[in-house]
Amino acid sequence: MNENTDILIEEFIKKEKSTRCNPFLHTRVMAAIEKNKADVILVKPVWRNALAVISLIASIWAGIAAGEFYNLPPEKEEIVFINDRYPEHFDFINDESNN
Amino acid sequence: MTDSELAYDIVNGDNHGFETLVKQFQEKIFRTVMGFVHNKEDAEELTQDIFIKAYYALNSFKGKSTLSTWLYRIAVNTSISFLRKKKRKEFWGRFPIPFNTASNDKNAADQLAEDEEIKVVRKAIEKLPLKQSMAFVLSKYEDLPQKKVAEIMQVTEGAVEQLLIRARLNLRKWLEKNHLNP
């Protein structure tokens, strides 16, 4: 009984061991590695360009924001009310401190 | 040139050195993977993955073991993780997926064509506990000495011997129960 099972196992292993892999497997491996490298090289400039564009936009925005920071708020217009029906207040006009 | 020197050269761009390494080990790694997956297409795919993994992991190779031991370790681990994923897939595959019957039909056809004896022995090997299966494949498919198997599995030689005895007993038991005594 044991002999039979042992023979069965040995035959199975012998059959599986006789299976050969593709002799050009090494070329497939090297091609996959080269492809991975090429992908990495291709990706790099895209990232670099994107980073350059983002930093350019950020610096323009920072410039505009900094410029706006120094803009003073518009001054309120002062309207002098003049009533022509009454003589002018010479005392007020002559007062140098009001000029 | 030592293994560490070869690894250093490959890490520093010696692709020709790596190609030579692949050529030297592709059959051995393929046979080991076959012992786990029992399917040529899967074994070839996994062998390719193993070498790609090794290429990118070579900078972590410290030369504490030989390059062949290191490669066998990657091969065993990759095969085991493939089998785990496959088992998970098979588990979910039990539930019917609407409008997807093609793959099931193909499996059924393949299974019918397969020799009954081969199927039973394959099943018996697949049923082995993980460590027994590792020792069995490395020893029987690769004809590696127990010392080398112990190095790859990072256990003692005595442990490997015990694992092989238990594997053999389990295979006999399973085959007698399921095949020779129907």
C-alpha cells in the first residue's frame, strides 16, 4: 500500500519536474525591469513641470496678495456744505486752523 | 566574485550581471514555484515576479546567506502568498456571480480533462500544512540537501527531517483514504 502511494507521488513529482519554463524568461524579466525604469523616467518630467507651474501660480498669487495688503482704504470725501442764502462765516474761513 | 560583490554591481547598474543571474536560476526557481502552484502559466508569471522583486530588493541583500538561498526564500514566500490569494479568490468564487459563467465553464472543462490520479496527488500535496509543504517542495522538487532547506526555511536540519517524515506520512494517509481505498 505504502509502495503504491510512494510510486504515485514520485511519478507526479517527476512529471512536474519535467515541465520546462520558457527559455526566454530572462528576456521577459529584463524587459519588464527596463519598462519599469522607462516609466519612472517618463513620470519625472511631468511631475517637475507640474511643480514648476504650481509654484509659478503660487508666487503670482502671493505677489498680488502682498500688493493688496499695502493698499490703503479709500478716503471718505468731505463735502463742504455751503448755504448761499446766508453770508459766509468769515470768522470760520479766516481761522487758519481750519485750512 | 562573491555574492555580495555581484549584488553590489547589480545595484549600481550592472544589468548584464543580473541577466546572467536570472539565466542561472530561472529553471530552479520555476521548478520550486511549480511545486507550489502546479500550473505552468502561473509558475512562469510568478518566476518573473520573483526576479523583478529580487532586482529591486538587492540593495537589502547583506550577504548573510548565499544569493541562491535568498532567491529561494523570495520564491517560497511569493508562492505562498499567491496560494493564499488564490484560496481567498476560490472562496469568494463559490458564490454565484450573475452574467459571469465563462470562467466556471473553463475550469470544469479543464478538470474533466485532467488525469484523475494527478488530481488526487496534487490535492494531497496542497493539503499539506505550510511548513511540511515548504520542506517537501524544496527537498523533492529541487533535490536540495536538508542543510540548504534548513537555511532557506531558517530552521534546524533536524526540524526539516521531521517535517519531511510528517509530510510523507500525511501524503500516504490522504492518498490511501481518498484514492487507493475508494
